[in-house]
Amino acid sequence: MTWFEHDRQFAEMTAYGRGMGQTIVCPAFSLQFFAKDGPGGEKTEEPTSKKLSDARKEGQVAKGKDLTSSVMLLCLFMVLRFTVGSMGEKFIQCFQKNYTLIGDLFESTHGEFNMQYTINVIQSASLDMLMMLLPFFAVGVVAAFVIEVVQVKWRPTSKPLHPKLSKFNPINGVKRIFSVKTLVGLLKQIVILAVICIVAYNKLKTRMSDIYKLYDISLTSAIMLLGDIIFDIGTVICVIYVIIGIIDYVYEKRKFKKDMMMTKQEVKDEWKNTEGSPEVKQKQRQKMAEASRRRMMQAVPEADVVITNPTHFAVALKYEQNKGKAPVVVAKGEDFLAAKIKEIAKENNVEIVENKPLARMLYYNVELDEEIPPELYQAVAEVLAFVYNIKNKRT
């Protein structure tokens, strides 16, 4: 391809560009920032991510306490179901061991009280009971942790633990005790307790025949039967409690969202405070610059030629012949960026041409992703013709 063919194509592109109109697309703005607040400053806007984040830092999250308690209780009953037999045997062994120790105490002291021996017996019994209850404690802690993470995700904060003088104010304490929220919570617990008592009573009536058998069977069998009855009743209660907990969680989540709603004025103020912060703007500019540099470097391998100063400036051009457009600046930089552009060009076999005046003109007058101006058509055409001749000779 000769230089004249390039020059003619650029002339045709110039005529084409002059004959075409341009469409200006206005940026979209959120009209909520120009709206007026409703009467009384009504909270009609969805909570922003910043407000939700700030509320979370203060320990304000949507979670159902009843759901956590019900799942913990259900897990404990499941552990009881699978360990009731072994727990019964351990309980009998513990009873026999400590009863024997008490008998030895009376025999050795002839009925006199021995403080140290008594303390040893109590410590031994307490340790045995703790080892029997350890699986329940472990399962309870794990269940509580998992259900809390499921509800509010993992983002711990220590702010709710910080002391506040308002918490020591007796007037505020009385207000919290007799507040609507406290009364609603008390009413809810009364309803839950009533439902559980009714279910437990009806379920217990169906197992009365089994309870009467406790007097006629061995101790081990009685413990296993009693564990089965407790598990049967407890499971039904836990399932109902879990359902209540789920309903409570849905209610608390909706209530939290409603409480977090914002007025239009609050949204505007937050937007102004956030966007007006010099630190935030600086970070935004840095991120935009970094993203622009990454895109620019990714475009260098697709360029047709890199025009250099040769040390201070480097401008990469790309020309697509079939689209009827002038060459476009896909990357440019000075000093360190110029060296980086040349390095990437060498790695990807992009031709590098030294032209000091043209490199400076392109760098200062043409922005990224913009077509070159008509004044530079001929100069760029000569460079491209030179590059294409080299490529043709190589092929």
C-alpha cells in the first residue's frame, strides 16, 4: 500500500466527517437529588449502602433472637436423642462412684465432718457432670455461631460493647422498660410460652401410659424411656419454636428495613458529604487513573504503530481501514509510561517509529480513543505507509 492511497483515504474520511452530524449524549442524573422532601420529612427512599454499613458498625442489624434460641434448642435435643443411652450409663456410674466416696467418708471419720474430703467429693462429682454436659455446650455454641453468621454475615464489631453514659441514665432505663418495643416483646414471649405449654401438655397426655411404666422397669431402662419422652416432646416444641423464630426473623428484617428508610433530604446530605470529601475524590481519581492506564496498556498490542520522541513521549495509533475512520490514539504517555508503551510494543512486534514533532503534536492535542485531527492526516499517513511497507517486505 502506497503513501498516496493512504492520503486519498484520509481525504475521503475528512469529507465524510465534515458531512456527518454529531449527536451529543447528555449524562444521566438522579432526579432524587433535586426533589423536595414530602410533608414532615417522610422516609420514602431506600437506605443507602453507607447508612447500612454505619448501622452495622453500631451493632444495628436485622436478626431474630428467637430463631437463634430455637435452632440451639433443636440441636441440643438432637444431641440428646443420640447420646441418651451413654449419658444414662455415665450418670449411673457417676452416682455409684460418688455415693461410694460418701460412704467411705463416713467410715473413715466415724460420722465426723471432714471439710477437705467433702470438697474433693464435690469437685469429682462436678467434673463428671461437666464432662457429660460438654457435648451439649459445644453443640450449643457452634449452633449459635452458625445461625448468627447466616442471619447477619461475619463482620464483628466492638462498638456495642463500648460504655455509653446514656445507658446509665435511670430515666432512659425506665423509658426502655415501659416502651412499646418492650411491651410487644413481652407479649410475644407470653404467646410463645402459652403455645409451648399447650403443645407440651397435649403431647404429655399421649405418653402417660409410658410414664406409669417407670415404676416397674430397671433404672437404665427408665432413664432411656424418660429420655425418649423428653426427646419426643422437646422435638415437637422445638419445631414450633423454629417456625415462630422464622416468622420473627422475617418481621425483624422488614422492621429494620423500614427503620433504615431515609428522607430525600438525608439522601442528598449523605451524597454531598460523601462526594465532597477530598479524600474520597482523590481515591476515586486514583482508581480511575489506574483503570485508564490498564486499559491503555492492554490496547498497545493491537496498535499499528508507536510514534516516539524518542525518550520523552510515546503515542500508539490504530487504524481500521474498512470502518471509514481516521486513526485513533489508543495509548500515550511520557517518561515512565512512554518507556512502558515501547516495551509492550516490542514484546508484541508493534512497529516503533521516531518522529519528534509528530509525537509531541499527538501527545498534546489528541486525547485517548480520539481520532487524529485533519491537520495531521498527511504526517500520519506517511508513517503508516512506511510501517505497512515494512510489514509487506517481511511477509
